[in-house]
Amino acid sequence: MSMITAPGWTRGISTAIIPGAVAGDFTVPGPITTADALLAVKEVSADLVTLADITSEFTITGANLINNAVTSSATNFLLVVWAESNA
């Protein structure tokens, strides 16, 4: 889902909250593609006590897929933010 952005910003911004899991592939309700730019991945606990920036551990690896080969987030959620491609 896109959100309204500032004048001059030409790309749509989309977000999703997905369940955490062990390191590996995560399905993101998209569309998200390898042409998009991953802006942020935050690990968030349901009680909002945990809020950790783990963006550097993720890449967009395919249609509606991001991958993390490092950290398990099995007990939390992931907030994913990406800029949509203009292509």
C-alpha cells in the first residue's frame, strides 16, 4: 500500500508488518520487487518494548521476498518499509 509523500518525492512508499521467524526468506505482502529500494526493516515486539533497526541484514531477493541470513526474529514482528520503483 502506498502512502502520500512530500512534493518532489517521485516514488511511492509502501509498508508491511509481517511475522518474525528464523533467519531466511520472508514473504512480504506486496508488491515488492528487486527494482524497489528497501528503506527500513525494524524488529518490533507486540508490546512495543523491542524496536531494533535490522535493515542492514536484509535484501530484496525476489517478488514479494526479503531475505535475512543473520538474525532470528521468531518471537517478534518485522516492520518493512520500501520505496517503489518508478519503472
